[in-house]
Amino acid sequence: MFKDNFINKISSSDSLVLAPAIEEEVMNTNFDERKHWKVTDKITYPDGRVEVRNYVNTVVDDCSRLIASLMKGQDGYKGITYWAVGSGAGTWDNANPPEPTVGDTKLFNETFRKAINASDITFLDSSDNPTTSVTNKLQIKLLFTEEEANGELREFGLFGGNATATKNSGIMINRKTHGLIYKTSGMTLERTIRIVF
């Protein structure tokens, strides 16, 4: 499992509670994008400042169950349908939160989930450019608006299969834990994930 790889150093603000600085790490040369998908957070503050954070996350074992159900055409099962966020635990070390495991099936403490529409998902070509052709790469981009997912955020995951708007429902696909983001009603959070099969 790889730790967060931040491109930009983070500055303090009243709208964001920050973890102690994490040293920038070099991506392992054996990085397998099929096991650790790339995620970008774009945080926009009330004063218009923008901060970008880059991570890798863990693809959990249950992703294979979802793929199998889709290959079979299982009644009532769909692909990726929700992006859930959670507060994690207040006792977590913000500089080094507990890493997800491939056996995880839900967030530690899910607090909000947002539906993912087909228009939020795009195929990518081999150079990561959007394409209308079917490929083995997907990009999902979702905006959590000023009124959504406010409060302490320390984790997220994608859900599908028989997932509904009810927290902890469905099949978990991936999971990421991260340093505390305290989202207020004056902030937006745009999350982008690139998935490779």
C-alpha cells in the first residue's frame, strides 16, 4: 500500500483542519495502477483559493464480486453508483491514518454518499484523454457542493452492485483514508478518480 503523494504543500485556513506536513514521496516504480487507482482532490475555499491533493487508494477484494455479478448479468446489480465519504475516527493520526486493507467492505464511519450518474463517468484512452471509444480505463469526476458532505472527512470509497442511498449499502469497490479535511458550507470538493481494469 502506498501513502498519499501530495503535489502541493498545504497551507492553513479557517475552513480546513490540516494534518502535520507529510513528506512528498516518490511513487514506487512497481506501481500497479490496477490495484491502486489515482485520485485527485480539488478543494475550493470560500475566498476562492484552490488546493489540489493527489492520492492513490486501495482496490478492495469485493470489487471482484461486483465484476462477477456484472459479467453474469445479476438482477438488481449495477456498476459504480455511489461515492461515499466518512469521518473516520477522531482518534486517527492525521499524519498517518490507518491504511485500508483489501478485505474492507465499508467505511469506518460513513457520513454522506452521492449518486454517480453516467455523465460523471468517462472512458480514457492510453494517454488518459477522454474518448467515446470503450477502453479499460474510466475517469469519474464528482463535485461535492457547498451544502454536501460538510464536517470531518477522513475517508472515502466507491460503491456499486445493489447500493442505494442508504449508508453502508452495496458492494465496496475501493477505499482511501487521508488526513482530516474539515469541509464547511463555503467549500466545494471535486474528486476525480482514474480506474484501470
